[in-house]
Amino acid sequence: MAGVVVAALLASAPAVAGAATAKIRNGTLTYTAAPGEANVLSVKFASGAFVLSDSGALITPGTGCTARAPAHLVTCSAVDLDGIGAALGDGGDALKVDASVPLGVAALGGAGDDVLRGGPQADSLSGGPGADRLDGAAGADVLRGGDDVDTADYSTRTQAVGVTLDAVAGDGEAGEGDLVDSTVENVTGGAGPDVLVGDAHANRLLGGGGDDTLQGMGGADVLDGGGGGNTATYRERTGPVVASLDDVANDGAPGEKDLLTRVQNLVGGTGADTLTGSANANRLDGGPGADRLDALAGPDTVRGGTGSDVVLLGTGNDAFDWLPGDSSDVVEGQGDNDTLRFSGANIGEHFDLSANGGRLRLLRDVGNVSMDVGGVEQVDLRAAGGADAIAVHDLAGTNVKSVRLDLAAGGMPDAGDGQPDVVDVAGTNGIDAIAVGTAGDETVVSGLPAPVAVAHADDPGDVLRVDGAGGSDAVVADSAPMPVAVLGGDGTDTVTALGTGGPDAFTLSPQAPEVLVSRTDLRLSVQAERLAVQGLGGDDSILAGNGIAGLGIALTLDGAAGSDTIQGSDGADTILGGDDADTIRGGRGGDLALLGAGDDSFGWAPGDGSDTVEGQAGADTLRFDGANIAEIIDLSANGGRLRLTRNVASVVMDVDGAERIDVHALGGADALSVHDLTGTAVTDATFDLAAFGTTMGDGQADTVNVDATQGADVATVAGDASGVAVAGLASRVSIVGQEAALDTLAVRLLAGDDVLDASGLAADGIRLSGAGGDGDDVLIGSAGADALFGDAGDDVLIGGPGNDALDGGPGDNIVIQD
């Protein structure tokens, strides 16, 4: 109020002929210019007094003021002052209030083009007639223009400034509280990101440095952004606006003729606007209404807003942004690599991406949104919160080259939303080679026309479902930060789960109608015709459970390099040992096992099926376990392969390349036979007659039958209670866990002039039965009670010290009882 009073006083002050005057009156220091002067007034405060100087005029000191040399300078007392007033009169005058001045200044420029700059306190600057420039500096200032075209000048500011030409306080920097009157037409901003708003008249808004926002409101305005990335906005307009960044006065409402210069960005109003960019990087926002947005060249960012918009992104790597509340738009990417950035809301939504001829159709159930997109290469979909369902169909034929789906919560860009989201990704109707893996912390599905990346998934909670669709597809998964389910679709599909190259532990379990594959960093559900697990390098464990056979999924379990442990399922599995020493069991079902290089072991247990085993390189072992019942287990040559049969469950094992056979008969009165294994890879066969879980016999009368060849053989039997061995035949046969009083070793020499020498067999070894067969044979008994039969031919039987039964058979035999 004091400033207004002073201004009124100044306006009515009489002119003083010949010189300006300075005096103190009623607590106010007043400065009054003389007519005809071009005043350049400076006001300072120093040594407890006010110093006034005017380089354009002499100053006559009045009450409270004292002249100083030169004649244009006076000092005035600061005692009991509460304000300063300056009436500069006619002419183009200038006022500068120094930052040292502790009082507000009320200045009237008068006629002429004046430049008035206030100080740090609350000043009132009135330009009067003429094109004036008003700079209030700091403090809650009032800036009034008067006649002609006046400018509020904030060009010295480094912080953000907001100015609206509405004669309402609140202008300037945050909290400053300037009032820029409606008699001011133009505004100049500073170096910060300013917001300058005009009125219904023709305004010139100059942003200066910084990223400024300019709003003309009406009239033929000049919106000059200056330096930085600047925006011209028409957001208050309700009618249609046409604006282009072409430096031509043709913008705004019809007939308005705004000129936009050094402006990079445009914002439309609520009408049907037409916004056109430039060859530089622009941001276009249509706002409400059915707009047409043409970005032209350059890397642009465009948003249509509410209303069904038509968007032309032009050349350059552009981005189109869609936010909740926006409408169904038509987007043309045109040249280069463009991105559609589509954001959901914090509610459960359904999104669907599909090909519509050569265009992308993106649907959102909330709001019934249908986006028609052509020429866009990248789609970024941010689902935000809620239990969302996202489907990415076959995008072949469109321009889309990649899709990124972000499941993070709204406002939490680095974490999932805690809701169960489902992502469905479909292959083509042809033969696809699809890969599921990890890139950073994202799950990536590649091998499709448009690879799909999923970010910020919850585990557990969210799931990625991959559908091979038509064709005989191959899907390979090596890792994923989220659970993955693969549906093969039509055709004969193969899904492969890969290891890491280090020691992995895989488990396979039925989860009808799928098989669940689990290991660290991979949880894979598979519903396809074929499932393969490849351990790659490292000492891996691959364990398949029962219940898989009925799902119709054929398993291939591949340990690859490393010493692996592999357990098949109850189905007909293919098992590959790979390099190094592997331990393999086929499980139920008729399996094919290729043991690979290394000294491998294949195990068979009661309940398992009839398997085919290929030992391949290395010294390999077949371990065959019987049950606690009487069994007949038979080993014979089938060409160059080993056939092992078991009467219980009619098991037939087809084996090649296994050098060692270990049979664990367990309980029951078992009959175990080793026939002539000439031609096979078997060099050693061991029969363990001990009871389950012990090294002791099972208390049952077991028989081990060993056949020689059809030629002339020399077989030796040696051993004692710790074990017995038959040597000299095609394969060495060993027996452990035997009971001498119950178990029998029967050696059958068959045709040829053979020798059986059991002199190395102790009495506590095993009961011996020897049969010479055809030919002139020599049979030498053990230290125990033997049964020796010469059979046909002229035989020699030497019984040894035990209570033997010797039968030479037909022919000229020699029988010696030791």
C-alpha cells in the first residue's frame, strides 16, 4: 500500500525546471526528474545513507539530502524512511536500484521508452506511456506497463520463472509473489525452465535459456523459446488449433497468426488440432480431441491424448506414447526405427498384440482401446499394477522387430507388482526355432518374427507361456527369471532345457498334462511331443520321476560333458551320458541309453523295463539288481551284443560296449547263467549272492552256471569264502557273497578237449559242479565236495581231497579220487 501511495504522490508532483530534485517528505525519499531529461538514475545505500546519482541530469538536493561532487550525485538521510519514490518524467529514462537498498522503490517511468530495474525489496515499477522494460529483481514486485508495448524482464534470472499476464500476484520465481499487470504485453524469461503465459492480446513471450513453456492465449503472439528445448502450448483452447514449427506466422486458432520460433515442442487443446513438427527433435502432444499430429523428420516423441488421433511420426527414430485415458489411435511410424510406448493402469487388464495384415493391432480391454499401427519397429508395453494378461501373437508381416513387456508396479519401476500376471507368446504356423533365455534381469523369447522381452516379473506369481502354434517347432530354454510354460501346439515339437555349463541339478516331475523341469534359474513346464534335457558341462544331476509315461512326452536326457548322474522316468526314455564317467539308470519303461565316453555305469532295478544300452567308449559297467524272490537271470551273446534276460517281468536287456556286468541277485533261490560271451565287449561278470543290504549270503540255494566255448578251453576256478573266480573263458566270472553249504557253481565245458582246474578253490569257497561235455576233457576238483561229470569222450577226473562225486561218463575215462 505504501508503494501505491508513493506512486500516486509522484504522479502528481510538480516538475522542477532545469534539474531533477531529491528530498525527504513524510518518511519518503522522492526523486523527481525535470522535463526534457533522459534520466539514468541509480539508487544505492552506503554508510547509513542513500546515494542517488543520475548520469543524465543534475540533481538539486532538497530536505534531508546533500549535494556531492559531481553535481549529478546526492546523499540522503536514511533516518525514519519507509519508502523511496522516483518520477522519471518524459524521455527514455533508466532506473537501477542496487541490491544494497533496504527499502522498496515505487517508480514511474513516464512518457518514453523506459528501462526500470528494481532492487531486492518489494518494488512497484510503472512504465507509463512508451515501450517500457520492467525488471523488479528480487522481492514481491508490481510491474505495470501503461500505453504501448511493455515487457516484464526476467532475463537475469537463473532459476525457473512463472509469469502470467493476468494481473494476479504469483509471478516470478517460486514464492516470489510478483504481480505482472495486464498492461504488460511481453515477457522475457531467464536461464531456467520458465513458464510464460500471455493474455488475449498480442504478446511476445521470449523464453531465454532453459526448457521453457510458452502459452499465448489469444492474439497474434510471438512465442520465442530462445535456447533450450521449448514448448508452445495451446492446452487452454477449446476450438481447433493449427500449429507448425516452421517459423511462419500461421499458428493458433483460425486467423490468429501466432509465430512460433525457436520452439521444439507443441501441445494442443481440447479441439481437433493439427500439429506439425520440424526437421529437429520435437515433442508433440495433441491433448483432448481427435488430432492430427505430423512429427516430420528428426527423433520425435508424440502423444495423441484423449480422442482418436492420427499420428505421422515421419523419418527419424521416433516414439509414440499412449497413457491410460487416451483413445484408439492410428499411428504411422514411417521411416527409421520407431517405438510404440503403451502404458497400462494399476488394475487388471488384458492386452493383445496381433498382426492385421501388415499392420499391428494392439487391443486393451479397459476402455475398449484398439490401436492401428504401421511402420513401428519396437513395442514397449508397461502393464503397471493389477493381475494382467498379455498376449503376443505371430507378428510376421508387420514392421515390429521387438516387443518389451514391463510387469513392474506403477510408480515402482524396478520391482514387480505382486499380482499374478500371465504373458502368452505365440510362434508362427511354420517351423520355428524359439529360444527362451535371460538378458540382464529380463526373460527373453527369441527366434520369432518379433522377439519378446519380459521385465520385472514376480517369481513366484507371474508366468510366461510360449505356444509353438503350427509346425514342428524347437524350443530351447537355458534360463529365465520367471516360470516358463511351453505348449508345443500342432506338429511334432521338441523342447530342450539347457544347463549352465557348470554343475546343474535337474528334476523332472509330472504335472499333468505337463512335465515340470526345475533347476536353479529355470522352472519350465512342458506340454509337447518331445522334451530334452542337456546338462552341458559340469557334473550334472538329471532325475526324472515316475508318472511321466502317461503324458505322451518322450524324454531325452543328455548329461554331455562331466561326470553326470541320470535317472530316467517310467517312460521309454533316450539317455545320453556324454563324456566322462557317468552313472545312469533307465527307470521304468524300455529305454535307450548311450553311455558315451568315459568309464560309465548303467543301473537296472526291479520294476525297470527292458532297455537297450550302448556302452560306447571307455570301460563301462551294467549293474543289474534282482529282487528278494527266486529269479532266473541269463547272460548270453547275441551276435556281438550281450542279451541279459530275467524271467520275472520278462525283462530282456540289449547291451553293447559294456565291459563289466555286475548282477546283484539278492534274496531267493536264484539261477544265474553266463553263456559263451565270445564276440561281446564283456570281459568281467560278477554275481553278488548276498542278501539285500549285507555282504552275507541270503540263506537260499543259488546256482551260478558258467558255460565255456564250443572249442578247447582251459578254465580255472579259484577262491575261498571271500569270493570265487572263473578264469580262462571269454569273460571272467566272479562270485561274491556266496554260501559254500548252499550255493553251487556249475561250469559247463561244452564241446572241445577242455580242462577245468578247480584246485585253487578252497573248501569254504562254493560247491562245485563240473561237466566236460563233448571231447576228451580233464576235470580237476577243488578242496571241497565236488560233482564232476566227464560226459562224452575219454576224460580224466581228479576229485581232490573232498567228498566228491565223480562220473566219467561214456568213453575210456580215468577217475582219480584224491
